[in-house]
Amino acid sequence: MLKDLKESIEQAQRCNQHQYHVAAHIQPHGFLIGFDKESLHIDMVSENIASLLSQEPAEIFGRPLQIWVSGEALTTIQQFAKS
């Protein structure tokens, strides 16, 4: 699982020229969470997150990413955020 996460992050970094962050729509089977790379606090969520996680965007916005991600996955995200 950790290898899959690392590969996903590396793929996302290679595709950074695509402007997904300004897309008008998120596919209904997924959601988008963005975070500040220094504080690791959530600073962007897609509106459809409520239908998938049963929490409104305002309840998630500004909270630490550690609430949703832990263990090796969090460590990997922290390492990539520093690079």
C-alpha cells in the first residue's frame, strides 16, 4: 500500500502541469482535499465530500490532515511536502 501511495504521489508530481486544481467538477466517485504543505492543515475540499464522508466541507476545512491520514501514508506525504 505504501508503495502504491508513493507511486501515486510521484505520478501526480509528474503531471503537475495539468491544472486539476482549477477544474470545475470532481467526479462523483471521488473527492479532492488540498492541504498547506507546511502546516499540513486542510485548505481546500471539494463540495461533494459531504456525500462521501458525511461531513460538510466547513467541518473539514482548516483541520489537520492527520485526522484523515496516519501511519506510513502520513509520513510519506510529509516527506513529499518537504521536497
